[in-house]
Amino acid sequence: MLSSRQQQCLQGMGVRLWRRRNAPDTSPLAAESLTAPAVAEMLAATGTQASELELPDSSLARIVPAPDKAPPAPEARQALEIPRLDDWDAITRTIQQCTACELSQNCTQKVPGVGDRKASLLIVGEGPGHDEDIHGEPFVGRSGQLLDRMLAAIGIARDQVYITNIVKCRPPNNRDPKSDEAQQCRVYLDAQIKQIAPKVILSVGRVSAHNLLGSNLPVGKLIQQIHQLPGTEIPVKVTYHPAYLLRSPAAKAIAWQDLKLLHRMLK
């Protein structure tokens, strides 16, 4: 049991001790809890062994670890996590270093985008596939070859546009990006759009259209009109993804009408 001198010493330190529920309240130091660092400091200051402490029943004991410092407010944490993306080097570097979602753990390499950084036309796909993951460039597989032919049909070369995706890492097994994954990557896409300031955005596929426009309508509905990128005056033309056209050749006739309208928008 603590001596009166030890109790006075602890009282001067601002430390309060437990007492048993059924014990008489003979000490002015009874309290609800002690932090773990306070217990250690008390023992060192008084030369008391842990076995000498008179603790309450185990059902009442509660030693609370004291944090080194208060955690930052949620707003402060969010502010710290927002990178500066005010030039292309910063955008590319931050994408390459990004570990914000689980996609970064499984991809071979990041796929930021490729093309003319001052292009009038920005093409936004869904996410990198197998070939894109290997080469680090969007639309290089069969879908990319078809996209190149589609652009060539209206007199546009691949190197005259900028091509990127909603997410910059390949989703496993080419699944659709999850909403939180797309949200984590949106800051990079927005920064790219700001740097390019395109005249028109061509949204390729359902995932691209839904994320860009905040809509859940089918692509077949969205392609029937010209949209506007929320918060901007940039027009958005939606069309089918080349991968869908490879599976459904009959839809190429509709895609051709989209391309002709896109050509008029650019001119």
C-alpha cells in the first residue's frame, strides 16, 4: 500500500489512483482511470513496485494509452493528402508514385496517358487492359488498333489527340474499376483536363461516361446527345468502347455516326 508521502508525491504530479469498490475512501487520490504513461511515471517517481498498487477489480480496471499528440482533424488529413498537380511533371510523377487504392498493388506499371498535351480532342477510356499494363500506354491492344482506325476515318492521327483512362492502373482480370478507385484517380484526370483544356472530350465506354458525367444511363441513351463536363463548358461526346464494337460489329454503324458528329464538333 502507498505511504502518505507517496500519495502526496503522486497528488503533486496530478496522478489519481484507483481504489477497490468496497474499500473505504481513505485516500484523496481515488479516480476513474490512469493512462499507461502516467502509471510508469508514477512508479519511477516514487520507487513503487507495480505489485504495491492497489487496483480495483479487473472488471473495473481501465488503463488508457495516452497518444503522443492529438491526431489531425479530418480536414487537415485531407489537405495533406492532396498533391500539387499544377504541371505535367507533377501529374506524371504523382501518378507513378500513387498507392491510394488497391489497384496500385497489382499492376505492372501505371498508365498515365499519351499524346499531344495541347490537343483539341481528349479521349477518356475506362482503364488499362493487359497490353496497356505491359506497355504503359493506353489503347495499344486490339481495342486500341480499332480506335486508331476510327480516328483515321475522320482524318485524325493518334498523335494528334491525348488519350487517357478513368483509372491509371489495370483492374485485376480487366474488371470494371470500383467507384472508390475511380474517385481516387479523378484528381489526376481533372488535372490532365485542366492542363490540356481540350475543345472536346470523347468518352469511350460505359465506365468512362458514367464517371465523367455522373450518370447511370446506358451508353445507348447517352450517345444520343451532346453533354457538358460538369463544372466546365467542355462538350462531351459519348460513344461505344472499341472492345464492345469488336464483340458487337453491328454497333459500328452507330459509332460511325458518333465519329462524324465528333468531326463536326472539332471543326
